[in-house]
Amino acid sequence: MRYEMMFPDQIREAIDNNTPVVLALGVLEYHSEHMTPGVDTLLPVRALELLEKEMPLVIMPPFYYGAGTYAVAPPERNGGIHVDSAVLNSFARQLFYNLLRIGFRNINVFVHHQSENFANGMPTDLSFKLAARQEIFAFIENERGDGWWGDNSSASYYEDHAAGDDPFNWISILPFMSAEAQAQFPIDHAGEQETSLMMTFCMRLRWWERLRKGITSVTAFVSRARRTWRSCWTKTSCSSTRSIRAQ
Ligand SMILES: [Zn+2]
């Protein structure tokens, strides 16, 4: 269900069932002449739409305005938009504050942009990761006061953590593609991997029309990409979206 289309009783039901709340977090970044700037956001958006056919999800409106950086191309006449990580962190804190207040405890954010080295992190995912930690700490401290971690009621904290059941799992920032999938299909920028995923996920972009008109100059490359990747979603379970907790 799309969050903005849910009635209050449906929101309450999702909270009671601990239904996964999912957010596609991405950027608007120049992706060469054969692709559109929304690639890094559209991929998780479409993957989540597909995943929703298999399991109940609360799909939040996607967030496109990450730290695209100008590493690939300057914005002038190319279309990239970069928002500073400090601004992102402020926004994400407000967002998570509200989601926790609403009652959600199974929040999953999916990032594709610059996720090839996810353990170390990049500005977009790091700002959201930090915000998640900050807001979870603030939320618990507000409810239980200082010393909550040292209190006897937290005695099972480390066992809960091992079972994946501690409060710091309330919000997860995850790479769109799992490490295993990335090992099999390395992430690129506007190369075969991204192009073919986009061609599979976003048919509405009318690729073939552009190819026919000669607007896209990489016909052979795009054809190869499409052949290689056409069914990657179904064949390889390439996305870590499939690993989110059902409840
Ligand atoms: Zn990309």
C-alpha cells in the first residue's frame, strides 16, 4: 500500500502487524545521454512495487533529493541535483522522528546510489544512517529517561540484539543490491548493470523509440545490457529488498 493512500484504520493495522515500511532513497544525477537522472531512485522504487505483489508493504513516497554530488558531471544543462549531507541528516531526523511517533517499528530504507561500498558508506546513506541512530536514541531516552541501557529492564539487550530484536533494528538503511548480488553483477554508473535494470523496470521510458531515432548513440551496448540483465530481478533475487523482515 502506498502510505499517502492509506486510511487511518489501515495505518493502525500496519502498525499492529508490524508491516514493513519501505522508502526508496536516491538522487537525481546525470546518467549519460541514454539514461534519465532518476535512475538511482527509480530502481528501488520499481523493485518495491514488484515486491509488494509478494508481501504486504507500506510504501512511503520516494525521496529523490539525496547527495548526488557533481562527481560525474556538472549540473549545468545536465540535470544533476546535489543536496548537502547536513541538510539530508536534518530532514531524515525529522522523518524518522515522525515515523517512530506514528508507531512504526519496521522501517527499511533502500539506497542504490554509491552503494558499491556500503559498509563504509557515502554521504546520502550515511546521513540517513546517522539520523536513524540519533532518533532511536532520542525516542527511547524520551520514553525511558537517562540510564535506560544500564537499567535491569535492558538485561536482555545483547540477546535481543543477537536475535535481531533490539530497538536499533527499528530503522534499517540497506543497499538496494545485496553484497552477493553485487559480487555477481557489479554496480556501475549508467553501464550495463544500471541500463539493463532500468530497461527492465521502466519500460515507459520508450527506449526503442529513442534508439530508432538515433537519440541514444549506444545501440549495441544497450542491446547487450538488456540481454544480460533482462530477468535479473526474478532470476537472481538481486535486491536485498527481499531480505526485509516480513513482520
Ligand atoms: Zn546510477
